[in-house]
Amino acid sequence: MMPALKRKNWRYYLQLMRLEKPIGTYLLLWPTWWALWLAAEGVPPLHLLLVFSAGVVLMRAAGCVINDYADRKWDGAVERTKQRPLASGAVSGREALQLFVLLLALSAGLLVFLNWQTVLLSVVAVLLAAVYPFMKRYTHLPQVVLGAAFSWGMPMAFMAVQLQLPPLLWLLYLANLLWTVAYDTYYALVDRPDDIKVGIKSTAILFGDYALPVIAVLQLVTLALLLAVGAMAALHWVYYLFLLLAAGCFVYQYRLATASRQGCFAAFLHNHYVGMLVFAGIALSYLLQG
């Protein structure tokens, strides 16, 4: 254990890793499971399921830590984030960086269970996780970088199972990237007034008054791509039933978001169910096909 990580601060370290708020882990885990099931055409090997699931938890925690480190001077000016451990001073910047390195080291330990081609792809995952928090300084499209980062477990999953990156994977990757941009724009809408004041960029600011219609278009394209994935993978008709349910979730989210800023946050959180429904459709499809 790294000596600078004081025991008395572990409560703050857990907050820094967002372990008490698992929604981000779910939004990263469901798409990774989509890819694992599609790559294996059914239940994936147990060791891969365990490795990728643990990797999701560790890398999501690492991403939260480096994000808060990057935003430590801005979070104090935003009502929703001013009590975060770094913004409040409960954890120092040095301690946060050491925790980030520790989480990366633990994640790297999982790579010994994967083939070398997947290990090479993991370098991109680390780079995306490290770069994303700083993108909001330079571009209004940090959500696109987040989408790329949240989707990178998919190529790794296919490489780990199939030792190839087929066209099906890239359809799935694009679907997840666009879905991520959509739900993270909901999230950014909550902070938009504060972000404008402190100079943080986002798609919520870029899209302006058209943010909600753009989100709806992104969700529609996501569904179209997932339909194409189902056709290419020759999935059972039950998969399309679950996509219809996911479409219903998107309609519900739009209604939430039109009500208030807090409704936008509720819409963001609700995307957990979209990921779960798509996974259920994929898993049941292979189960029913025997």
C-alpha cells in the first residue's frame, strides 16, 4: 500500500472513486457485456467475464479520480460538485494521483489473463481515460471522447474472444459511442449554467436550445445501429422486443428532461435500464437459440 494514502482518508478515497454511486460502472459494464456475449455467441468464458468485469470497476474508479483531479479548481464553483473530496480539500492532489496510479496498477494486473493482442489494445483504453478529463478545456465535444473511452472495452472483448475485430464490432462500438454522447449530454445539461460561468465546454453548451432534439436523434441512430447489429448477428426476435422496450425508455427520458434540469439528471440515471435491456435481449437471444 502506498504510504501517502492515509488510512483516515479512506472514506474520501471511496467517494473519489464514486464507489457509492455505481451508475457509471453500470453504464460501462453493460456494453462490455454486450460485446462479450456477441463475441462468444453466448455465455463467454468465465475467466474473461471476471477479468473484464473487474477491469470495468477499476478503470471506472480510475477515471473518476483523474476526472476530479483535472476539475479540482472548477468543482468548487459548481453547486453539485463543490463537496467532492478534492474540491473540499479532504484529499490532496498528490494523494489523488497516487490513488490513480494504484488503480491503474491493479487494472494492469488483470492483463496477465489476456492475450497479447488485447493487452496492446488496453493501451488505448488508458490513454482515453487519462485524456478525457482535460478535453472539456479545449473542445465542446468531451462527450465524444468519453464515448470512445466507454466503448473501448468492446474491441478488447472481441480481441480476447475471437482474436479479430469484425465489422459487427464497429457497428456496436459506434452505437455505444452515440448512446454515451446522448446520456452524457443529459448529464451536462444539469451543470450547463455553472459550466458556462467557469468556462467548461460540453455538448450541452454546443447544442444550446437544440440539445434535447439532438439527444433524441442520437438515440434514434443508436437504435438503428443496434437493429443492424441484431441483423448481422442473426439474433432471435426477442432481441428486437427488448430494443422496443429500450426505445420506450428513451421516450420516457425525453419527457423527464423537458420537465426540469433535475429531470435531465433523472434521464441520465435512467440509461442504466437501457443498457440492461439491450444486454437482456442479447443474452436471451443466444439462450433461446440454444
